[in-house]
Amino acid sequence: LPSPATAAAKPADEPATQVYFIRGFLGVFSTGFDEMARTLARDRIRAEVYGHLSGATVRAKIVSQWRQTKKPRPVVLVGHSFGGNAVFEIASLLAKDNIPVALVISVDPTRAGPLSANVKKYVNYYFPGNGLGSELKPRSGVAPSRISNIDMRKRADVAGAGDDHWTVTHNGALQAEILKAVKRAAR
């Protein structure tokens, strides 16, 4: 994606909520993130959607906003497929900038990290056995209690609804669950 799709604007005196959705390969299979960003906009939460190769841009924007405001908003990163891989990398780089990340949500990422200690909570939705999705494992500095792995094959409201790696960001049940977690972390 050449530029971010900004879902809503905040007044100039209020710091921007830092919710970033990162689409998967070529940005064509993760368009459910655009729907989620629009839903957040209706709740006055600003979210932006980027492509999976935009990690450096997203990191730079977060660092800039974090340093410009006296009371920065929580950072929330949500990624699908290659975008899931990208949110792990962005969070890891933000650790080097001493910026905490409130929540990282990955949807069927093709890699299981890197995980970093600056992330308060990881929520990972994955399809095991599809050759793409990965389960997250605790690593140094990241306790098991901070990781939630959700096997989507065991959920009739996701896998039973005919969704798979390519279509899952459009699943209504999954969108509602992700939005609830994002709203809780972004406030």
C-alpha cells in the first residue's frame, strides 16, 4: 500500500491512538482490517492500515508520536499472515526505542516471532497444519501468561464458517473478538 488508510481523526490537542493494522502479502487477503479500522473510527479510535513491507514507516511514526506527546496512547499492533510477522518485528524494534506495546494480535502469522519483553500481551490466532500459521512459544523475557494462542480449527464460528488463511480477516466473529481486545487496550 503506498499510503496508510486513516480511519478517523482526533482533535489536534489529543494524542493519536496508536492502532496499526498490517495486511499480509500484497495487501489483498487482509482487507477485513479496513472494515475493522472503520468500525474503530465510529468509536472515535484512530486506526491505520498498512502493507506488510511498511514496518519501518510504522515504527518511525510510533516513535515520533511517542516522543511528541506528554501522555502517549497505548500502542496496539494487529497483523495477518506476513503482516503478523511484521507486527512481531515492529514490536521488537520498539523495544530498542524503549516504547512499550500494549497488545500484539497476530492472525495466522507465517513465523512465530520474534517475541519481545516490551509487549504486555500477545494474542495469536492460527490455523495449525495449514503450512502457514504458527503457534507462539514463550521466549526469554516473555512469560507464557502473556501469550494466548487460539487454534481457529477448533472454532466452529471461524473454521466452521468456511474461513481459512486467505479469508479469515473478514470473519465476523473474529473481527468482533479482535475489536473488543483492541478497544480494551487502546483506552
